[in-house]
Amino acid sequence: MLILNDAQALIVQDLLTKMLVNEPYSVTQLEEAIAWFQQESDRMSCPFEQVWSKNLAQEIVQELRRHP
């Protein structure tokens, strides 16, 4: 599991939202976020990570379908 601080989490949330609704986003922020995901030292094992990721993806899809 990747650990992000609040500021990083907000940036990732903003980027993902903009990508999902096809709005312009900052390439610089995207590059910075990718670097966070590539840092092995900030990771810890979490047995629920795959389930959590799947549930999050399902919630995002449901919200997007509610607000086309």
C-alpha cells in the first residue's frame, strides 16, 4: 500500500477526477504523482489493498454514472 500525505492525496484525487471526466490537467502534477507511486520506500504491505482498490474503482464508476 502506498502512503500519501494529505496534500499528495488531494493532488492525486484532482488528477484522477480530471482524467475521468476528460478535463485538462497539469502534466507537471502528473509527473510528480507518478514519482510518488514509484518510491518503494514509502510502501507497506496491506492484505486488503486489492479489495480496496476494486471497491474504490466501483464507487468512482457509480458516481460517474449518476452525474453524466
